[in-house]
Amino acid sequence: MDEAEIRSIAKKAFSDKYPEDTAVTATEGVANVFGGGLAVIRSVEKNGNPNEELVYVYPDKTARVFGTTEEMARFLESKSRPMLIDMVSNITFVAGVVFLFLIVATFVAGFVGNYNEKAFAALGAVLTTAAGFFFGSKKA
């Protein structure tokens, strides 16, 4: 979905919600925002006052015209929260899980069952690498 399409969909949705407004124009369209698009709509109300609204266009090409700034703020806040899949697929999270698993595996290999020096050394080397990756993958 490009900016022109976002502006067109937003303008139609705004005109459907506020049919009495005149001079409806979509002045700005922004693609790829929170999984959809945003458009700024300007119009003139029936009483002559200028009006400005923000419209969110979903990927399925439906639109949401915000009636209040508070409604828009709550919507954008809910869209800005990371989803569980985003957190789980984060490289730092994966490195941390691998690091913790290797710590447990190293202790299990060292203290439980048949002690194999080569396996213990290999796990220790992998653990050291995982620790370096985990602590080195932090973003500033």
C-alpha cells in the first residue's frame, strides 16, 4: 500500500463519517506505520471551522477515523506494544535462553552421571561463546 492509496482510503472513510464537511483533502500519507498507514485529513466543518483528523488505514484497506486525540493516543499506544512473537524472536532473548540452557547442561554434565572430560570441555567452550554472544549483543 503506497501513500496515494492510503490518502485515498482515508479521505473516503473520513467523508463517509463526516458527510457534512467540505473541502476534504488528505494532506499527508505515511506508509508502514504500526503495520498499516496514517493519513492527515483536513476539511471545513459545516459551521466554517477548519478541522483536522488523523486516520489509520489497516492492511486490509479498511480505515479508522479517530474522533478524539485521546482515542488516537490509546490506539497508537496499543499498536506500539511489542507482540510476544517479537519478544521471543529477539536475538538477545534467544541468546539468553541458549546461555541459560548451556549453564544448566554444563553443571549437569559435570556433577551428574558419568563424567566425560571432553564433553565437559566442549560444553564449557560453547558456554563461553554463548556468554560472549549474549553479553555482546546488547544494543546501546
